[in-house]
Amino acid sequence: MSPQSPPETELEKIKILIADDHPVVREGLLGMLSGQEDFIVVGVAENGKDALAQCNQLLPDVILMDLEMPEMGGVAAISALAKSALPTRALVLTTYSNPADIESALEAGAYGYILKDVPREELFEAIRQVAQGHGVAVNEEMVSPKHDLSEREIEVLVL
């Protein structure tokens, strides 16, 4: 499978870029997302550096960003993306659930943070929410006040 080129008649579709260093994850997400009528996967990247280059070229609405990748990790890529004038919104999709990772990603500019073990419908809904500019987050029990998150940060994560 390879990313699709968006035909002009499909401008209403949510354009997605997948950034993950594991080929099986990239291919699995590509197959899963391609089955949704309102999604179009415009690119795949195996590291943050490549993801940023593709964002500049493809202008996706949403980038699904893993945290741990070679050359440039997800948080650094999200930070660079947030500082750019690009319209792309980052949604972290990772296996890391510790509050420090969540806080780092959100502070860098991620619109959301979800785990790879979420049911596919939750992933689809998270992508739709981020594409509309809404934040999404992991389960409330992952956020603990002992990690010095502000009341507002906890509220954003719960939303």
C-alpha cells in the first residue's frame, strides 16, 4: 500500500500524514485509515525530520506522530511544526503513557495524545476532533496531580 494522491473532488477529506519508525505500524495505520470515507492518507514518514519535510510539501490536516523515532523524535518535530506557519495539527499516537511524556508533547504543541492500544473507532474520532481544532487526550487516570500539572492542563487532558 502507498499513500494516495488527493483528487480535486475529495477536498473535504481529512488529509493525514503518518509518522512512525515501525514499518508494520505505518502499514497497519495506512490500511485502517484508508478504509474511512472521510480520510485520505497523503504520506508516511519514518522519523520526525522526514515528517516535517512532508508536512511542508503535502500540507496534511493531521499528522499522527509517534514519540520515539530516529533522527528527530516526535516532541522535537511537534515543536518545530508548532513554530511553523503550517496548518497541520499533531496528534500523538504512541505506547508511552507516563505523564511527563504527555506534558512534553502537549507543551510542544500537540493537539492530542492517545495510545496505540485504543480501539480503532476512538482513533478515528480523535483524528476528526483534531482536524476540527479540538484537543483530545488519554484517559484521566493517566494524569496525576503529583506530576505538577496545572488544573488547566489536567482539564485539557481529560477533554
